[in-house]
Amino acid sequence: MNIDNGHLIRFEEEFFQDLPKIRSSFLAVPPELEAEAVCELAGRNETYVDLKAATPLASWAAKKRAERDKKKDKRQMIKKSKRRNRA
């Protein structure tokens, strides 16, 4: 699942062999949410999950985005601090 836009796809290794860029933008859904993901897919190969809905997949994606943004903010803060402390 792409946590930024809610794009959920059925993972099949042969489909992603040629597309490493696409593969890197998707995260694997945790095992406890696989049943929810299969329900969302409803037999299709791909779909979009509403990230504003109160579903387990949407809340998982929000948590992952928050973790990523927190790490990014920390890196930026360290970078600014180093820049200020140069003299």
C-alpha cells in the first residue's frame, strides 16, 4: 500500500520485477490487516483506500506517515542546529 495516496495493490512478485521504483513507494500491509486489505480489494488487483475514513488501513497509513514525518523533522532540526553552531 502506498501510504501517501492510499493506492492498495495485490502484491505479485512477477508484476514488480521490472518496476523497482514503484515497489519502493509501497509498504507491505501488516499481517493483522491483511484480511481488511483483501476485503478492500474485493477480487481486484488494485484499488484506492479512502485515507480520511475511519478504517484500520487508513489509521495504519496515518501512523506510518507520522513516523516518517517525525524522522524527517528530527533530521531537519539537527541540520539547522549544526548550521547555527558553526562559527
